[in-house]
Amino acid sequence: MPARNRARAETPPAATHHRALPVHTDPADVPLETALLALADPVRRTLVRELAADEDWRRPCGSFDVPVTKATLSRHFSVLRDAGLLEQRDVGTKRLNRLRRAEFDACFPGLLDLVLRGEAGSAD
Amino acid sequence: MPARNRARAETPPAATHHRALPVHTDPADVPLETALLALADPVRRTLVRELAADEDWRRPCGSFDVPVTKATLSRHFSVLRDAGLLEQRDVGTKRLNRLRRAEFDACFPGLLDLVLRGEAGSAD
DNA sequence: ACGAGTGTTCGTTGCTCGTCGAACATCTTA
DNA sequence: TAAGATGTTCGACGAGCAACGAACACTCGT
């Protein structure tokens, strides 16, 4: 419980203590199949869109408008992390999220845009 | 059994008689989820790649190198049709296939390229 | 007309995935 | 230290999907 509170000047609000922080898979190590399956779920696409609409590190896990339980939501975040789509950071009691837009886009160009663009095949 | 055998000068080898030909869903009517799910399967991605590698209307259904039964294969083709990825045409006893590259690409830009490009997240 | 070749349909089986409730862990505040 | 807030983990359940064998349908040869 010591914990040095030396606020590191970083992009995010500076993480507090240290909880067993999740594994962040690099998009470059993500098989195409994993990426496609991750974005094939409607709930996860909503999460991705809401993340893209807001600024980085602004939204804790519980702040998303999806019709599922905390348990299910946690699972979805896990899948997004494993797909190289999500980065998380703990601050206080909440876990803040960031969409890895640039990194993911570099590995799967166009895929994220498709999701953010819209639902129909006619797009837009 | 009448059937006008006026060989229509077309792109494909000109269809013979008429079997209950399959329903071809227009890519513009395909939800993003359907497209993603269709390409999320490894067998279907193989089919798509082999189709893209060869010329249009050259490959009958049974000519693909995938480790599944005829029944399963038929099901996969059905899924690809419903995703607006495949067009089929009957000639004699075989059903020839064509990848709807341009049409699908217009609706889901970049998606097909991703599949054809490769498997890894590092692409290429 | 018959048989071979090709593809679809049907019913079943097994596995994966999304979902939930309940219990647990961690951090903050009173 | 106790209470509250936020997420995660742990079975369990149900739906969906890929896969198969077998039976059927259609076309082309002989």
C-alpha cells in the first residue's frame, strides 16, 4: 500500500496505484480473424463508436450506453483488448479507456473506418 | 422444358438450362455485421482468396481446396452469397462462381483488400 | 432410360460465444 | 475501519454456427 504518488506528466490523467492491469495485445500481433470477430458483435461496435466519438481517457468502463450487465461488459472489453482495439488505464477506482485508432488502422486499414462510418452496406 | 437455347453472348460461358438459381443479395443491402461474419470464417476466406486469384466464372463449386464436405461447402457458398460477395451461374451440371469484387468494394471499401492481403495484423 | 457427376437440403451433433447472477478484489471516502 | 463504488472472475445456461452423412434434385453423357 505504499505507492509513490509522483504524478507522472503523461497524456492520461496519470494512473494512481496499481491494480493487476490487463494485457494489451499489440494490433500487429492480432490475426485478421480475431479483429473481424471482435468487430462482428453489435455491442462491441457500439463501444468502439462511443469511444471514437469522445476524447481519449475520458470514459470509464461503466459509462457506456449498452444493454448488458457489468459482467458482460467486462468480457466485451477483454475481447476488444485482445483484438488490439482498446487500451486501458487505472485511475482511482475507475478504469479509463482509449481507442487505439492509429495503431489499429495501421494494421487493418479501412476496417475501423467501416465500423465508424455506419451500419448499412450503402454506408454513410 | 421448352427453354430458348438462344446462346446469349455474355461474359460467362452462357448458362444452359435453368435450375432453381440461388438468391443473390446485393452488397448494398448487406448489413456490416453480415459482411464481417461472412469473412470471419477461415474456410470462407480461403474461398474468397482462391476466387480472387483466378478469373471470373472459371471455378465450379467443387474445385476449391478446402477441408470440408460438399454439404458444408454448399453452406459456405450460401453465406457468401447472402453477404453480397459471390455471384453464381449454372452451366451444364456445374455451378460457376465469380467474386463480386468491385460491387462489394464499393460498399465496404478496404474490407476485401484486407482479406486478400494476408492473415497477420502486420499485413502483407 | 440409365448411370455418373455435381450441388443442395435435411436432421443431428458438438463447440463456441454472449449473457447473466453471485462472489470477489481494489480503491476512495466517510 | 467500515461502507460505497467500480470492475473482474466464476460457473451455468441458451442460442447460433460449423460440420457431417444421407437422401434428394438436376444435367450430361452413353
